[in-house]
Amino acid sequence: MGFGAYLAGAVEMLVVVAALGYGAVRLRARLLDGWSGARARLAEVILGLSLLVVSLELVGVVGLYKPGWVLVGTIAAGVGAGLWASRGEGGRLAALPAPPVTPIATFVAIGAAMLVTAHWAMPTQVGLDIGMYLPNTTWHNAPFAARFVQDAQVGALHMTEVLKLTVWFYPQNSELLHSFGILFLDSDFLSPLINIGWMCLCLLAAWCFGRPYGAAATALLGLAVLLDAEMLLLYQPGDAKNDVGGLFFLLAAAAILVNGDAQSRAATQAARTLTSDAEPLTPVFPRGALIVAGLAAGLALGTKLNLLAPFGLLTLGVIAVARPGDRVRTAAIWVAASLATGGFWFARNLVESGNPLPWADPGPIPGPERPDIEIREPGTVSDYLTNGDVITDTFIPRLNDSFGVLWPIVLATVVVGFGLAIWRGTTSIIRMLGVVALLSGIAYLFTPLTAAGPPGEPSAFDVNLRYSSPCLALGVLLLAVDTGLSRGRARQLLLGGLSVLLVVGLFSGGESVWDRDFLLGAVILVALLVAIPAGLALAPRWGIDGWIVAAAAAVTMALAIGIGWAKLDTYQDDRYRAETAPSDFPQGIKSALEWFNEEEPTDARIAVVGGRPGFKQYVFYGDDLSNHVSYVARHEPHGAFFPIESCEEWREALNEGGYDFVVIGPDQRTQSESPIEAEWTEAGGDATKLVDDDMTFVYELPDELEPNGCAAPVP
């Protein structure tokens, strides 16, 4: 990509951000009158992302997902929302409660954010150096994003493997946002950077959660301990997994609810003082805060399937704590807002399969029949709660790896947070969030695949420990705002204890990601993501003029664009090269990748089949993401997808797809056997074998395979 094309794409994205930013700021001013500082910025982020996601869905669902139409759609959405919001006035509520934050607490919070960002910057730079290799990313996260752009269509099913999981029905807000970068830069260069951005926004949400209770720094520090755990650190930065993005939206919803409640109580107290009314006044939750929190919760629901339980619990909780006469209004606002940002994918599932939740067992609602093919044997943590051998041999060592040697204290901190919130939470919102966190933790224990693997060997426990992050995060935030721990000496002790947990976690665990070769890049990312934004936010307190702050922000943006250009070329040259693939990359797929690296086909149609090619299919999309990669199997009613079972059907499917190449490997059922699809492809002798290594094959296909080739002897 030339500099001109890169700059044009960057400018187009900035135009979109500016238009949506205008709309978000004006909407926040109307919906959340009296909000300022970090909490206003958090709400504006949610509003801006809501406008972006809904705009991309509306443009894409009608097949217009192209740069020009997306520009028109997002600019219209941002400017239109801003003009609409400017015509009305806010509710003129009291300003948000803002207890003073000491300089020491601010310093501790910024320091913690910088340390965690530096730690996340290490694997982020691995992704920027060699590409995103984690299985979920190459299997479905990144292919979904690329296919949106290739097909100029959002919402169509993209089958990526013949597994019982049917991942093509998963919600895809995160992949949609990844595709936004691909759309304008013709590259997935931004994708390895997105999760470290979500991580920083999680810290912002934590700060805002604790702010009305004078516990902003404590909440941020507590969340930093969890974000630095290997359950997230090893599987999120530098990759396209969507756990941390979904976590941010959930925490943002909680933070906005907490602050909306605090504002309502402040207004009610002021009204009671003015009227000298002895009658207790029950606060009415502000409509604007309810809308924005609902939008955030919907974004979470539309991002990660395992957030369905926390979302449902939060929905019930919000309705339960509303005033008895206000519950219908509360439910209507919350459901409408959350469906606006999270309902698209479930509506898509309903249209395509007849069932918004097609993973449920067959019942009165139609749905896809699913093949009984698993990645690994399913299992949940609850299956092993009474198995002492598994607990001591697997669970405890993996918890030590993830949270460090002080992992019992980390988990105890979370449990105490649940208990204190439920027992003595100062408001109904805090008590409700305590119940939501506790029940979400229980739901995690019964979540499928949390302890997948052969019986007695839950090998996926550590990989899927990330599913527990919503309840753990809510637990530490609730601990931070407990009235007995958020004041005076107790707060200082809690800050000190959490600081120790963070430092121990930074330098302990099962696998270190610190790398001195990435030190300069870490410094740059810390500066751009934490140090400079924090400095700009604090500048007004230091008496710095607004125009200087604006100029500094513009210089920072120009610097980021320049650094991005310098890194883009090396990223395009080095991503997905056989010689730099991770050591655990399958040998046969590495040989196939080597051939594609050497020949560099573009705009090619590539068929894949089998577990290894299916899980690694994104590496074949090419540097410019122009190769159209599809898993070949049999389509059945309601979005079902089953393996092809005959030579004739296989060759017919390849002909119908117009494929130029096919990459074949063993499927999940026959990992130790050579794939039958290779024999079917060779039948008739009209396909050219290019790679044969470790039961993995690559063939170049003619314009059309001989229809009767199956009857011919294999040469």
C-alpha cells in the first residue's frame, strides 16, 4: 500500500470518528446532563460506538458495505444524531457526585494503567510482527471480519467448520468493528491493536465505576490485577479474540448505572432539602443513564455469547430495583436500547435458522441440526468440583499460572466483593450488581467448554478461564466501592494490597511475555494510550489553556498516523510467513503456507476442508485479504453444515465454488488418518498436487473437475 492510499484511508476513518464524535457529544449532553470528565467521556464512547455499530449493520445488511456508503451512512448518523440532540435540552439534573481524588491515588492509578498497558504491549507487538495466530482468530474471528468486506454484506452466514459449535451463529459486533479498519485501510493492520485499546477502556470504566464513591483509583487498580492475569494476557492482546471487548461493554453498563443512580440520589436529596419534606423520596432512575447503560449492555450481548447470562441477569436486576410504579418504563427503555445495539445478530439467526438461539437443543422452535463433532470432549468446571485429583493437578496449577502465586488472595478478594455488596451495599444498584456478579460466577461453573477435554483431563480449563472475567471484574469493582473499605486508612491499605497483587502478577505466572526487544514499542503504546490521554485530561486542572490541549491532541493523532505508516509496511511484509509461524503451528499447514507465501496468489478462490485447514484458514487470505477462502461442506436447512460424504458430491461442490486451490487436512474425527477428500480430489487425475506434508495437501484445480472423475482410477 502506498502512503497516499494509507493516508486517504486514515483521513476517511478520522472523518467518520469526527462525525460520530459530534453526535455522541451532543447526545450525551442531552441524555446525561450534569455529566463531565471521565464519566462523560465513557458515555460518549458508548454512544459513538453504538452509532457506528448500528450504522454499519444498516448499511451492510442491504449489501452496501463499501467505503463510500459507509462514509455516507456514518456521517449521516453522527451529524443527524447531533442535530437532533441539539434541538432539545437535558433534564438539568444535579451534577454527578465527585468526591476529591488525592494526587497519590491518581498517581497510583495512572502508574497501574501504564504497567498493565506495557505488559499487554508485548504480545500486541508479536501480533504486529508476525500476524494473529491464536485458533479462534484464524478460525472465525478474523475470517468473519474479512468476509464482511469481501462480500460488501453484513449478516450473511459464513460457515467456517463442520462442528457442533456452529460458530457462524455467534454474535459478531467485535468482528464488525475489526472489519471497519479493513474496509478503509485494505489491511487488518489495526486488528492486533484493538484489544489493547479495549483493555484501556476497561480501566476507564473501572475508574468511572468507583468515582461517585471516592474509590476511582482503587477500582482501577483492582481491575488492573485481573486484566494482567494470564487468562487474558496470553489470549487477547495482538489478536482478534473478543473477550476483552465484551468485558468493556459490560463494565461500562455497570459504571453508567452506578453513576446514574448516584446522580438521581443527589437530585432527590437536594429536592428533599429544598422542600423540607419529611416523607422519604425514592429516586427515579434517570432515563438518559438507563438508555446509555442499555446500549452498552446490548453491545456486550452482541459481542460475546458467554455474556448472555450476565446480560440476562443484569436485565432482570435493573427491572427489579426500579420503583414499583416505574418498572414497565424501565423495562421498555432497557430492552429497546439493548436490542438496538445487540439484537441484530439474534434477528439474523432467526431469519437464517428459524431460531434466535440456534445452539439450544431441538424443541418446539425450529433450528439447525448439528453434527456431533467436537473440538474436544465438552465439560464444565462443575463436573469436577468434587474431583480432588483434577482440582489439585489441573485447576490449582492453572490458577497459579494465570493469577500468580498469590492467586488465592485474588479469588478471595473477588468473593469478598460479592459478599460485601450483597450484605451491606449502600444502594440497591450496588446490591443488585453483587447478586449479578455472584450468579454470573455460578453460571460460569456450568458454562459449556470451561473444562473441556478427555474425562479427568480438562485441558481447556486455562484457555477458557477467560469466561470467568465478567464476574471476577464485577467482584473487584464492588469491593473497591464498599463503604468500609473506600475511606481513610482502610482505603490506603486496600490500595497497598492491590498494588502488591499487581506487581506479583506482573512478574509471576506460567509464561512470561516480557521481551526487551519490544521495550521501545511498549513505551510508544503506553504514551499514546495512557500517558498522553491522562495528561490531556488533567491539563485543565493545571491551568493549561484549551487551545494548547487541542493542539497537543492533534499532534498526538498525527504522530500516531505517522508511526502507523512506518509499521504498516513491515507488518504487511512479515505477517503470516511460514518461517516465522509459532512453534506449535501444524507442520502441514506451515508447508501449505510456505507455498502460498512463495506464489502469492491474489483474488484466488481457495477451498479448505478438515480441522487443521479450517482452524487456520485466515492465513490463506493473503496480504491484501483478497483471497476468498471457504470451508467446503454440505449446506442443510436452517443453517446446518455437514461434512460431504461422497466423491461425486465433493467434486461437484468444488466445481460449483469455482475454486482455484483446495487445502485439505484431516477432520476432527480422523486426526490420525489421511483425509479422504485428498483421494477424491486426485480421482481422475485433473488436479495438480502442490503440497503433501503431514497429511495436509494443497491442490491446484482446473477450471472444472471431470464430473465422472470418481469412476476413473487414481493415477
